[in-house]
Amino acid sequence: MGRKLLTEHINVEGINTFEVYRKHGGYRSVEKALKTMTPDEVVEEVKKSGLRGRGGAGFPTGMKWSFLAKPEGVPRYLVCNADESEPGTFKDRQLMSKLPHLLIEGMITSSYALGANTSYIYIRGELLYVLRILEKAIAEAYAAGFLGKNILGSGYDLDLHVHPGGGAYICGEETALLESLEGKRGNPRNKPPFPAVQGLYARPTVVNNVESIAAVPVIVNEGGDEYAKIGVGRSTGTKLISACGHLNKPGIYEIELGLPVEEFIYSDEYCGGIWKGRELKAVVAGGSSVPILPKELILKTAAGENRLMTYESLSDGGFVTGTMLGSGGFIAMDETTCIVRNTWNFSRFYHHESCGQCSPCREGTGWMEKVLHRLEHGHGHMEDIDLLVSVAKQIEGNTICPLGEAAAWPVAAAVRHFRHEFEWHVTHAKEAAQPGAVYRTNAVLA
């Protein structure tokens, strides 16, 4: 198995406590940054590392940091996006619950680099047990002098707060998160201005994912150039993958970017193949918002090359034959999966979670759910299939935030790659409407 940069010590007994974490090299990056580096030097190391946002967008973290406005006398903020709510993604909650001090160390080092003296961890409202773990770890960090006034005698001050969200998927979008953090309804903001200029309380703000911030201590300790040696091309370092679905060994894996998808699915070191000896049918590689791919396109690109677990390889072919690494929510589906039912289930989620601010998303997600419902329940028509694609196209690119695309892409991709299944739900409506019915050479499987 590849190198473990974040999870090397995750199973050490007591690693969630300051004492044990410190014994295993914890907080070295804080000491190094505050005592031997300027904030700009820390930013430069993150740039060198090639670290890309691990929350889904994949934007270079160091570049994002460099966009932060620095007006004289105006406070800046770092906000950690811990509102992990993408279906199929569950890596951040484990990182926070088992290695809370790794995130706190990353918050301190990153806040120093950005010149922030107050920072926030915005955590999903349902994860109150994780919030309690973080609060306890933060109290330990304060007691040890790594938070508060004059940290390690450096003259740098930092206060760190944990804020629970209201449980809305939309608050995973950075501007909706900031609205919620300010005590408002979590509606996304129009951009520009971007958070780097006017974010929290209209002050310059950087919003980063849990995994992104947790990687900063490793980068500072080992150096950006060393971190960049891991991975392939512009996909550097390691990535946490939430593997679930019809796998023999579902779970959270830290992989070196560049691992072949086939090896990740079938090797004993990782997912161990498809359960019950069944055939792989399809994969959603980056959480429910990315396009689904059939077996032949998730294992190989359209050009016949091995598909790799990298940002570039998974997106090879665009949305015609490719997908996205996204948040790393890897959902494997075997031959017993009904693609129409799965797509309807995703659409129900996005319709429910739309904030309703933009009419294309508010109305379009509802239309897609209704059409998919009637297809799944034996009341569909052939024209419904093209209607789904038409509605998806009218949502895409016409909303303030990406939730519209997150709802549209899975539907369009499902029709693109599995149109025969949608047609079978029309031509064999009575069979398709049976509980547990699945298209497979026009047979109904239990």
C-alpha cells in the first residue's frame, strides 16, 4: 500500500488526546512555522506542494490562499468547511473524530500563513459527537499554549471556534456556509465579490475543506517539493477515499494519487472486489454529484488507457466518457443495481436540499424527481427520457451555486450511459414497477 501522510497514526491508542498526539510528532509544523518561517514562506510551501482542494473542486490550495486580500487594519478569517454532506462521502468525520489534533494543528499553521487571528470550524449539525471531540481537543491545545495569546512566545495570537451548522447540504457551498456562520439562512451569495475579498462579516476569508487543512502540517514539516513528488502530474500527494456500495471491503482508504481504479476496486490491499462474486456495473467516483460511469469507462478511458485515481485521468473524455474525482465518495454498484431507481434517489435528495433561491434549480430539481418517479413506478413515457436531459441542460450553468449542476450531472450521465434501462422502464413498465426489479437483459432480478 502507498504512503500514509494523514492516517499513519490513526489507530494509535489515545491519538485523539494532546499528549499522545504530541508524542507522535504532533504540532511540529506549528513550531516550525512560527519560529522559523514567515507567513508568506508557509504559503509558498503549500503552492510548491501542488495540494488541491480535497472537498470536491480540486482548486490549488496555495493559489487560493494567495488571492486573499490583505487591507491594512482589517481582520482576516480562515474557515474550515467540515459540513460533510455529499452522499457517499464520510472521510472528514473520521479524520476529525480520530485525529482531531491534526485538524487543529493544520488550522493553526494555516491561520498563521493567512494572517488570521480568529478561525472557525463549521461542522455539520448532525455530527454533534464529533463537535464534542473537537471542543475537547481545542481546550487541550489552549492549555498547552498552542492556541490563545502569544503562541509559543511568537507574538502570534489565534482563537479557534467550532460552530455547528443546521444540517443543510447547501451549507457545504462556501458562501452559503458563511451566511449560516453569520446566523443567517444558508443561501449562496452572488460572486463576485469572492470570499477572499469579502467573506465572513464582509472581511477577507479563506474557506478550506477538512482534508485540505489536515495536509498542511505534512507539507510544512516535509516541504512542498517532497509532497509534490507523491502522485502523478498535477494530482499530487495522497487522497482519502470513502469507498462504499457493493464492495467486499468498504471503508476509508488513504491512497497515493495515481493508483489505477481497477487496482483500487479489486486488490486485496484496498476494496477487495465486488461482494458475493457479482459483476461491477457502475461507479460514482466522487460523491453523488459527479457523473456515473459504467464499468468499461471507469476501468479504462475511451482511448483504452488505464483509468487512474487522479483529477486528470478521471475527467479524461469530459462528461461524455469521463467523470470527476470530486470529494472522493466512491460508490460501487453491482449488477443488481437499478440505475433508474438510484438516479431517482439522488434526485429526491437534491430536490429536498435545494435552497430554492434560483428558479432553475428550485423548479428543475422538482421536475427531474417527478419524471424519474413515474419512470421508476411504471407510469413513464419515452418522451420522459429526453425531457430529463432537457431539464438538466436548463439547470446547468443557470444557478448561483453548483447545487444545480450537482443535481443535473448525475441525471444526464445516467441517461447517457444507461438509456437502455430507462427505455426498459417504459416498455416493461409492469415489471419495472415491481419492488427490487432490475434491468438485466430484460430480466427481473430479486
